[in-house]
Amino acid sequence: MINDYLQPEDFLMDDTFKKYCEGSDERCIRFWEKWVVDNPSKSDLVEKARYMYQVLSANITPLNIQVNKINGATQPEKQLLKRHIIWYGAAAACFLAVLMVGLFYYSSKPAPAVLYTRSFETGFGNKKKIILPDGTKVYLNSGSEIKMEKGFNVDTRSVKLIGEAYFDVAHNKEKPFKVLTDNFKVTVLGTVFNLKSYPEEDFSEASLIQGSIKVESNSGNDNVVTLRPGQKILFYKPASNLKGAVNALPQLPKVEMGHITKLDTTIVETAWVTNNLIFNAFTWREMEPMLERWYGVDIELGDETVAGYLYTATFSKENILEVLKRLQEVKHFNYKMEGGKIIITK
């Protein structure tokens, strides 16, 4: 009998409860919603069971197994069709990916105050090369900012990144180089890597080119993963609620590990450093902020169908109007200029 359920695990053995959690059966949803109302003393237990179901249904694999799979895998060779705009399909962005919880989980603990004494930034449509006092080279992408912590290259080598940057870090084993983003921090001795962490995007990314880096959560839970050359890690920011769910629980953060992506000999994640803009199976929705930053324009997607159009393309010296025309050749849409804004419609 349901009234005899005393542990969250008891609920998870009930198929109707699982259908209620996943929202797949209206009758089960109505039954359990009524049951919770009629049994308020069990509401906390039900919430724990729902939370547990969310974790278990995420197909979580321990971090050491995840990393071993990545380290032991070989990246398949890709046969690429060469055109100015190249179609590869959604499979071109294939990851050796699993979900995990706990590595990058938000913490309610306030971060200690840090004093930054110097900063460099770029506006939309601009990029910048910076040489820090320790000799580290930083390439700053459009719409980005890097701040140096007080005492940089004296007491520490710590910086904060907002946006995207490519780092070629000068080696110093006595003073590790640290980069803090809103979601994680990276520690290196001397290596080459790319970090992307724009506040307006729903994910952050660390891609390792040479050497090794340690990626650590900001939550202070001491979980660390070490990347090897050719690997990357993506952190997807959790939504505050599960969309459309009744009494929704907070979403768990999602982390994916995989390999950097190559098209011919070009590394997609760092192509921007050599002034190449590459979309690898990107939707219009995903391309929008990148094009806005790259060209310093304002784009409005006026049609949700078009927002889901998928493109794989590479650009170099084209202006924004040439880019739009090239994209139209692959999957047609309409656009117009209105008040300094580009409006995309079907």
C-alpha cells in the first residue's frame, strides 16, 4: 500500500510514481498530485523521491570512469566535404558525453572578495592580443573582459574572465596560473587552452590544446578534473525550474566531456584566434549571439521555426550581409534591416 511507503526508494519502485515524475501519463500525474494533497505529512518524502528520480534518470557515470573513457578513446577521422559552406549534419559535433552531478554544483556560500587592479576588454566586433606581466599571451575575443588580481606575478598569477579568451601561459611552477569564470576555475603551470564563459549563453567551455589543466568547481566541494590535450569540458547552466512541471524541482547542472572538434586541420574551438568563424551543426538560435559579437550587430529572430534551422559553415573575411546570403543558400530564410537591427524571418 502507498501509505506504507517510508523511504524515497519505496516510491521509486512504483511505476505510477515514475510516470508521474517524468510527466508521461496524465492519469498518474493527477493521482499523485491528489495523493500529495491528501497526505501532507508525506510531501517532504515525495519531494526527496522526485529529486532522487531526477538524479537516477540522468544516467550518471562516476567521474573517473568518464575520464578513462575519454582518455582511452581515439578520435575518428572525418571525411569532409569541402565547400565554402560545408554540411556535415548534426553528427559532426559528436561527443563522448555522459551526465554527472556534483562536479560543478552551485553553492550558496558567498565567494571571498577579490581585488582586481587592472582589466582589458573588447567591444562587439573587436578582438585584442594582450601580453600579461608574466609573459602570458592572451587573445581576447569580442565582447570579453579579463581582470588581473592584485599582486599579479608577485604573489599570484590569477585573472578573472568574462567572455572568451585563448591563453598561451608562460611556465612558472612556483606560481600556478589561475583563471576564474562564473562557473569554474582553471589552474595551469604553463600551457595553451581556450575558455569560453559568456553570461548570456547557457554553457561555459574549456578546451585544452597543449599541456594539462585542472578544472575545479566554484562551489568549494574539492571536485577537480584534469584535462589532457585534445579534450574539452562543457558546463551547462541549470535552469531555475523544470519547464512546465508542477512544483518543479531545480534542475541539476549538466557537464559533458569530449574531444575538441577538427575540420580538416582547423580546431573549431580556437578558429576565432586566426579570424575564422566556424559553425559546426549550430542552430540559428546558437549562432545569433556569436554573429552579434563578431560583427557588432543586433539580430532579432522573428520566427521560432527559423531559430531551429541547422547550419555547418565557415567564414573568414565576409561581412555580415555576405554571411546572411551564404546561409540563405543552405536553408532559406528572409531578413531585413530595420532601425539598425537585422530581423530574421521565414
